[in-house]
Amino acid sequence: MLRKSIALAAFGLAIIAGPAVASGDPEPPKSVAWSFAGPFGKFDAAQVQRGYKVYREVCAACHSMNQLFFRNLGQKSGPFYDPEYKNPNDNPYVKALAKDIQVNDIDSETGDTIQRAGMPADKFPSPFPNEAAARASNGGAMPPDLSVITKARDGGPDYVYSLLTGYKPPPAGLSVGAGQHYNPYMPGDLAAYWTGKGHAPKGGFIAMAAPLADGKVTFDDGKPSTVEQQAKDVVAFLAWASEPKQTERKQFGFGAMIYLFIFSILLWFSYKRIWRNVGH
Amino acid sequence: MSGPSTYEPKAGLERWLDSRLPIVRFMNDTLVTFPTPKNLNYWFTFGGILALMLGIQLITGIVLAMHYVPHVDHAFNSVERIMRDVNYGWLIRYMHANGASMFFLAVYLHMFRGLYYGSYKAPREVLWIIGCAIYLVMIITAFLGYVLPWGQMSFHGAVVITNLIGAIPVIGASITTWLWGGFAVDNATLNRFFSLHYLLPFVIAGLVVLHIWALHVTGNNNPKGVDVKSKEDTVPFHPYYTVKDGFAISVFLLLYMSFVFFNPNILGDAVNYVPANPLVTPAHIVPEWYLLPFYAILRAVPDKLMGVILMFGAIAAIFALPWLDTSKVRSMRYRPTARLYFFIFVIVCLVLGYCGRQLPDGQVIPGVSGLIWWDADINSFVWLSRVATAYYFAYFFLILPILGLTETPLPVPESITDPVLSHPATTPAGAVASPEKRG
């Protein structure tokens, strides 16, 4: 009877749970078949490496990634992991990547603020010294930190990909303010800016102009540098960065589930055996 | 019910200890020989599951507290550091965060089981009330814990919920300031929330001891809701229920771990991965799923104070339940009418939870509009919440009190072992034959 009631309750919910689509809702994100999706998903190291290059050459001009250290790039399941260098601080590739970037430091002799080449132990430096500086350089908008961006947005990697590739010229009848850009995937409500016929278009305004362009980044492995490819790669990098240990988590989980499953079966047979003479 | 102890200490040291502190005898009487009705089904396994969940939350929480920094400037980053740099920090944090959800899932099933089988009725009123107290402290603890990562939803959830206290006339504002430790939710608030979040689980553990003590005075209820009449009706807790609870725990862990390892963030809100910013309010402020029904009740009422009163009243009603239900029959197996109202109640709770997640003005049936009644369209979640809230309270204050006096229950079996009237679904074939050989 209780089982029936659960089925009934689920049915009741299914009737009520029709998704309510308000006019202000953005376009639903495009669905991408990510290599890292699902319980067995893994990152494609080459793709995450290309993604790092996109971040470094395009995004990093405005967006910080405060939770990331260069050493993360060379840790297990990181894009530049090399089994020969268990300690990512020794990984020559990571060292070289860090060295390319100037980071702020204090001269221990004089106490002056200096810049020096990065080391694997350094954090990714922020492009701006503080929030006010970031806003001043971006028309009053604050470029969000990208460390956990794919976890911090509804729709996750699909949403970030759709946003990056979804820029469109604004439909006639939509008045776009200075320093604003129309994007159908950006959450917002455009009704107040709409003078055309019918409902206001889906989406919202975003202060960031379309950041990617064909050929903007040269991929070292010869991948054609289209906007879609750049977006896919950088989203893969951001998804990895949002939780660098997620591959480890899934692998650990697989073992744990098998263990628990076998344990459950054994307990089931123990239960059947212990209770075999009890009428209940 | 548990009767005089039959434990006999065997070794010399045990005899010596037994006459000074009979702790081994106590453990033996509560965990091994405790006579338990032999017809308990899987709905009765959630007590053991909950004990395990409390243990997991305590252990993971204590480890998290070793790495967490309760300061507005560091809280968010310290949680990310746990995820990235602490050995297996991701596992500990995800177990703790999803553990809260699983704890509530188990407690709700445990409570619905109590409601269905009448586990709150005499002589188990005190047992029930202690359980309600545990649930109340759990809610407070979960709310405090959700604030600690100091994400956007943490911060703004804390603002919304603490502001509810401001609805109390005259003294509300002063209490809110006192609670915040300032004039806004800020560092002082985060610090005290951390302190209390660490304290309250131990209060829960103490209440759990009382809960189990009360259980062992009255003994378990059972699906038939009739008292244990003879030794034939019971089996010793060990090994019969240790193995059955153990199996249920293992299956429950499979569900729990599928969230921890493969979907650790699905029960949370994406916005909480954005660091708290008092100047930017998230588009929708919603609590975690396990508090959504109460949030729907709160928002169903246009007056703030009345909303708060109804929200707390919804929990108070559960406390008062032993004196609201007038029926002497415990199990709803033998109360077909009450059973129907109970299932509607379960659906209503789910509907309230769903409404709590939606915008109050959102349309229940898309595209139909224009029937304004009082302050909102009939076809809106606020009105659905109102109807569901009305049923929620009617169930406790009208249906159960009246039904107990008017309904005609089915014949109730004489005892747990009595085969003639037992529930067909749980009576194995051949159970009627030779009952004297059983046990």
C-alpha cells in the first residue's frame, strides 16, 4: 500500500511539475557531449591544455582564477600531469608555464613591491589589483572569478559554452545600452528595452563583448581554431578547474559502489538465513 | 517491556565491573537481547539509518572544522581549499553536505512511518515528542551549517531567515540585532553560527540517547500497531534486527554515495558557489529542499508575522499530534479512511515542497490566467501553497481529531502472531501452520 502511495505521490508531482516558462527566461543552454560528463567521464588532457591556452591568452586579461595554482596543472588528473613527476612542482612543463607569467611579490631585502617570474607554487595572478580597478576597466562591470564558474551557474558547462558561442546581433526593436551586449543565453528580463512586436526576446544583456573569434588562439596541436572549438576547450578547462579532483572522485566512487553493492548482497543473504525460521 | 535483565556476566572482570557499573549489562540489554516485535518491515529500519547518519555528520563535521575558517574573508576560500588541497577533503565535504540531505530524507521517512503506524499514540507520546525535538534541532543545525560556506545563498538565506524574527512585535528588532551580533548579517553572525553549528549536533546526540531510552521503555511499535502480548511476538534485537537494519543501511548508503561520488552538487544551489556579496541579491532565494515545505507555508500568508506563526505552527502541530489524533487504533492498516487522508497528506507535503521552490506568482498551469481572487491569480503557486497549507493544518486539527470519533476501523488482530487477521502482504505462505515451532 505504501508503495502504491509513493507511485501516486510521484504521479501527483508529475502533473504539477510542468515547467513554468516565464517570458524573462533565457534560451535553454545547448547540450554538448562532454568527455568528462557522467560517472565514467574523464578529461581529455589535450583539450584541457588547449583550454588553458584560451584562458591564458583571452580570458585572463579580465578574469581572475583565485583558487588555482600553477602546480594544479601538473597534479594527478591535471592537464599537464606527467607520471614521471609525481610532485607537480618538479614538472618542467608546469615550471615553464608558470615562468611565462609575471607575479607580484615583495622583495625580501628592500620590502619593495616587485614582479618576478611565476613558480608552480604561485597562484594564478589576478589581472586587476582590486575590484574597483576591475570595474573601472570594464565599464562598471565586475568580471567574475572563473575558479568555480561551471559549478556556480545553472546549466554548468553547457551554459558557459552556450554563452560564449551564443552572441547574436540584437533583434530590431531592442535598445542595447552602451557597453552592453545582447546574448540569448544570459539570464535577464528585456521587456523594458523592447519596443518591437510581441514578447521581448529571450535572454539578457552582458557587459562582456563576444570574447572569442575564429583564429584568435593558435592551437599547438593543429586543431582548427574556430569559436566553437575554443569555447569547448576553454569550458573543459574551466570544468576541470572547478574541481580538479573530480576524476579521482568518480574513480574512488566506482570502487565504493561495487564494494557497497557486494556488501548489500551478502547482508541480504545473511538476513534471509537468520530469519529463515521466523514467521513474520 | 524490556523486563528484568537476563544478562549473566561470565568472566571474573565482567562480574567485578557489573556490580560497580553494569555498562556491559546495559549494552547487552539494549543492543542484543532487547525483545523486538518480529513483524517490523523496512519502514522501521530508518532509526538505525538515522543513528548512522548522525555519526557520519559528527565525524565529517569535526574533520571539516579542523580546516574551515569562520571569517567572512576566508570562509568561502577555506571551503574551496578543503576541496582542493586537503587530502580527501572533497570526500569529507561532499559526505557532509549530501549527508545533511540524506539525514533529512531518512528523518522524513521515519516520521511518515510514525504517522502511518500511529507510533505517537499512548504509551509512546514522550518518545514521539523527543523525536520532534530532534527534528527541530536538526532544522536549526542544518540552517546554521548552510550559512558556513558563505556563498550567496548562505548569506542571503541567513538574512531572510533571521529577519523573520523581526516580525515579532515590539521586541523583534532587538532580538534580531542580538542574534546577528551587530546591525547586519556579518562576521559576528558567521562566528556564532559556526559555534552553534558545532554545539547543536551534540544536543541532538543527547536527545537521541533519550529517544532510545524512551523507546526501550515502551518497546517498538509495529506495523499492526498492537501491543506485544507474549514472547512469541518478539525476537531478540541481535542478530535479527542488526542484520535487517544492516542490510537497509547498506542499501541506503548506495543511494547516499551515488550522490557523493557522481552528483555531489545536484541537491545544492549553483548560486552558493558564488562568494557572498551583500550588495547583490540572488534572483531567487530558496532554502535547501528539506525546508521547502515550510518556506511555501511562510510565503502562502500575505502577513509576515502570521506567516512566521504558521510556519512554526506547522512544526508545533507535529509535537501536539499525540493529543490531536483521537483514534485508539494505532496502525492505519485498519483505518482505511484515515489511510486515504494520510496519503493525501503525504502528497500535500510534496506539493508544498514543490511550491517552495517556485516563484509565488508563477503559473501552475502555463498559459491560463486572469482569475484574480483576493491578491493573486488562482492559477499561481501562492494559491496552490495556500490550498496545500490549509490541508496540512486541517489534517492535524480537523481530520485526525474528528475521524477518530466517526470512522469504523477494520477488525484489529489480537496479537502480532495472530495469523487470521494479519496483513496478507506480510504473511508468508505457510505462516499459519504450526506457530508453536516459530521463533
